[in-house]
Amino acid sequence: MVQKYQSPVRIYKYPFELVMAAYEKRFPTCPQIPVFLGSEVLRESRSADGAVHVVERSCRLRVEAPRLLRKIAGVEHVVFLQRNVLNWKERTLHIEAHNETFASRVVVKENCSYTVHPENEEWTCFEQSASLDIRSFFGFESALEKIAMKQYTANVNRGKEVIEHYLNELISQGTSHIPRWTPALVRDDDACTQAVLGGSGSSEVDRPSSAQDPASEMVGTDGDKLDADYIERCLGRLTPMQESCLIQLRHWLQETHKGKIPKDEHLLRFLRARDFHLDKAREMLCQSLSWREQHQVDLLLQTWRPPALLEEFYAGGWHYQDIDGRPLYILRLGHMDTKGLMKAVGEEALLQHVLSVSEEGQKRCEGNTKQFGRPISSWTCLVDLEGLNMRHLWRPGVKALLRMIEVVEANYPETLGRLLIVRAPRVFPVLWTLISPFINENTRQKFLICSGSHYQGPGGLTDYLDKDVIPDFLGGECVCNVPEGGLVPKSLYLTEEQQEHADQMHQWRETYQSASVLRGAPHEVTVEILEGESVITWDFDILRGDVVFSLYHTKQMPKKGPREPGARPGGQLTDKGWAPVTDYSRVEAPLVCREGESIQGSHVTRWPGTYLLQWQMHSPPGNVVEDVLTALHSPGPRCKLLYYYEVLASEDFRGSMSSLESCTSGFSQLSAATSSSSGQSHSSSLVSR
């Protein structure tokens, strides 16, 4: 595979003639570049008027490679041939170089140019490009490719430093100005020679004019090229290879993309998301550009107007900036009724709102870059989890959240600079275990969590936010206008027909199972737990009637019935002959659930084995059957419910719990790879009325 490098335009704020004098001091040897062992002139010629000077050199470079590779290759240095065409009249220098050593196995080509800055004739521009094609090298092609590109890019910045070193040396010696070239009188015999050569003045100068030579293109005023100062000022400090990837991606878009070219900050985010692997970043960017065009995302900030209900109950908003100048977004997730919002406005409206926040975040980053005079390409999110409970684990809501994460990560990569989580309750590890596998590892490393009450002292919020912007609800003095959220009234929910139109109920019913509960015939589901300290989570809605929910641990597997795997007629799995303690034990207290309620809960298992989720019809006061396993199979009313359950692996959950318990005194990085430790068994349930 051919590896390519393209530099940005590097600017020397010195006249072309002075830069050329500094450049010539690099030869025949250059102590400032240790790998450059020396050079000799092979051929040299000048035009009759002295305007064009052509020099061909042989340059020796030391091989910086492992000793074994040098021994196999049998060389300690390589030879490059260089051809320089200096045109004093046009004020350009074009350099071509290629390797002579191992030319049949490895092909290295380099092109460089020095030209006058298009907007300031007292400045000089420099560009270079290179390609590396390793066709065969004793089976070490991959290793040599990495070594060669690493060595090349390491010398890129060094080359600029060397020119600046010699410029300073010239100035310190009293040479701060060199007159521009002026034509000399042409002798008669030189004029005849020039006429024979077609006016070129030298048979060595056979290159096209600078106006036709692609290598001589100067920095355009229409933004067709990037200069190094702009990159450092507006995009941040990049390595030579990172600069090259950005320029190549930008050039490719200019040649192939028919629509609006994204801003350089946008391109850089995609490169960072793919670790500057050019092909992967290009594929990701193309998919995102297609998505943006399909959904008219470029017009989102002008066209999207959130429903009044979202403005009132969506507990999130922008709030100044963090200590590094990043725009700050605050989300009071624990105060937000995610289920109510989904049922009231629909998943698509929530997604549109999240996308508008992402678009606004990019816009604010651009504004802060101008305001603070340094590159700011990402924003910070502060998430307050006070009030987070099992209601937030409503499965359609979690499914919608995962979809939003997927869309944002695919189209807004590297826009989140830091995510600060405060006041995380013990239920948080359950949510984190569910969503963390869907979050990119680079993004996950930006999550910092503080679950205790010491989130303002050292290691807390003051490490990331100025004291005067810490919100009042977190003990600060700054009034925060982010909505407080709260429960969405059920009277504002969409009707079933509207929900079906939004394609929500279809997704809901795909996620949930339905069950009927008869008097004396409970509905039961078995859950196999292979190791202790796993987590069983459940989520169900009571559509009709009142039921009692319980969780049991059994010492024997219930027999399978004829209707469904593990079920007796009516959904009952247990046998009337089972005895408490001997055959089963209740591990969750009975929970009475009324019609229309939504219940979410979890249980951290103490032992492996079989667990039983059970729903039985609720009996009126004074007629409660204590031992549901001995209830009679008598006909009667029917209750109906939709339910969902899931088992979270012990290792994943314990890692999340360890993260939570290890950061009670300050912010700590949140990662799925946290070392596991035994956590205390606990359970939680919530009845949402």
C-alpha cells in the first residue's frame, strides 16, 4: 500500500532571497540534521541570464532502523538523488527527490517547493509532499513502512527548525537583506545558445513554467489550502502526519464532494475518532455527510422548534463554560421523566432535540474559539443524577437512549470533551452496565464520576468549573436557568393511535412480553443465574387489574409445562407440593401494583441457581393468601401486564459498582474495565404513579 504525506503551507516571515541563502547553508553537510551524512553535486547549470539555477545532488542518509533489519539489508545508509530548480526571476524553488538505494524494492518520492506568499511578497511559503511504496523487502515490508514514515515525519519539523536556525545565523552575522535578482546583459554567443535551446537558456531546465507546475501552486486566497499557522491557531497543535491526514481528507472532499465542504474542525473530529486512519475516517465522514443531507441536519438550528412540553420538562440547557473555555451543558437526568417525555412527545422529537443540542454545541465551540483566542473543539457536559431510580430503566427509554448514542457517536465524534457525573445513586451501576458497551472507548474515558457529597472540594467540581459558574442546586452561587424537569402529567401523553403513528408501540411490544394473571394461577418466569452477585432487572406495566409481584430463589428447577418452556397452564411454574425454606425462599418482599402503574426494579443475587419472577392477582384486604404456592385454581377475573427482564453479568456489574464506590471523595474516571470487587447485595423497586 502506498503511504502518502502532504504538509500544510508553512510560512517563513522572511523574503524569498534570504530564505534561499539559509537553505544553501544546509549543504554539503548539516550538523543540525544528524541523519543527513552529506551530499555531493553531480551536475549544475545556469541559464544565460542567471535567472534559473539547476543543481543535481547525491545525498546520503543514515538508516535509523533496528540493527537486525540493517544487517539483513546490508546497508548503514541510503542514497537519494535530488534535483533543485531555482528560478530567481519567478522567485521559486522546486525540489524533486527519489531514492537510489533499493529502488527496485522501495520507491520513495518527495516534492518540495518554496514560493512567495500570495498576500505578502516579503514572506516565503514552503510545501512538501512524499509517497512511499514498499514493493518487496525481505518480508519486512510492514516494519519498514512504519520505520520509514516515523523517521520521515520526525524530520519534517526538524527541517523547518534548521531553516530558521540558519536565518537567525545570517541575521546575527549582519545579513538581513539580499537584493532581488535583476537580469544581466546577455552576451551575443549566449543569446545564440539560448535561441538554439528554444529560449530556455539551458538544456537542464526542461520543467514547465511555474504557472503550469502543480508543485508551484501558491497559497490561495479562497481557502483552497491550509497553512501551518492557521492549523495551530484554530485547530490546535498536530503532528506532521496528523496535518497530512487533514490536508489529504480536505483535498479529497474538494475533488469528489458535490455539496458543502465541512469545516476543518469537523473533518478533524472524524480523523481523531478513527485515530487518524485516513481510509476509516473518510468512510465514516461519507456516511455522516449522506445522513446529514438525507435528514437536512444543516438546517436543523433554523427549523427545529422544540415543543412547549419539552421546553418545560426536558431538564437540560447551556450554562457558561468550564475552566478550559469549553461550552458547558447541564443535564439534570435524575429530575427528568424520560418515560413521560417519550409517551408525550415521542422518540423522534427527543432525538431531534438531542441533535439540535449537538449542533448548538459545535456552534458554541466556534464562538468560544474566537472569544478565547485558542482552539476549542469540544464541550463539557455536567450530569446531575440526584433522583435517578429504576423508572429511568424503562426499556423503551433505554432502547431510545442507545439509539441516540449511536446516532451522535456516528455523526458528532469527538465533540464531547468531558462528562462530569455528580450525585450518582447506587442504582447508577445498573444503568451504566446497560449503556457502556455501546459507548466508544475514547468517549468512555472522558466520563468522570463523583458519587459522594464531596463534589465541590479538591478533586471535585472546582477542578473543572470556576466557582462563579457552579449551579446553585449543586451548592454554588450561580443561578442556573436549566428547567427542573419533573413528572409529565399523564393527561399530556399521546393517544395510542398517535403513539402507533410515531412507531413507538410497535417497538415497545417487540421489547416486552404480555401475560395474563388469573385468580389462583400466578404468572411466573424462571431466571437462571450462573454466579452470585449478578443483577436481575425487571420492568413491567399493569394494563388491567391489581397484582402482587414477588421474587423467589428456588433450590430445584420447576418442571416444564406444555404451553411454553418452563410454564404450566396459565403461566404457573411452581408445584403445590413445594415447601417454604426447603424448596424455595422469597428474596424480595411482595409489592402491590395497581392498574396503570409502571414498575422497574433490580436485585443483586446472593447465590447462583434458579430465580422466579412471580405476578399474582391481588386479593382484597382480609383475604390475602400468604402462601401463593398453595393458591386454588379457581376461575375468576383476569389481570393483564407487559413485562421485560434482563440479567446483567456479575463481572460487569461489580466493575461498575467498584467505580461508584471508589470515587466518593472526588471525580474518578469511569470505565468498563474497572477492577471488580465484591459489592453488597441490594435491591430497589419503584412504583410510578
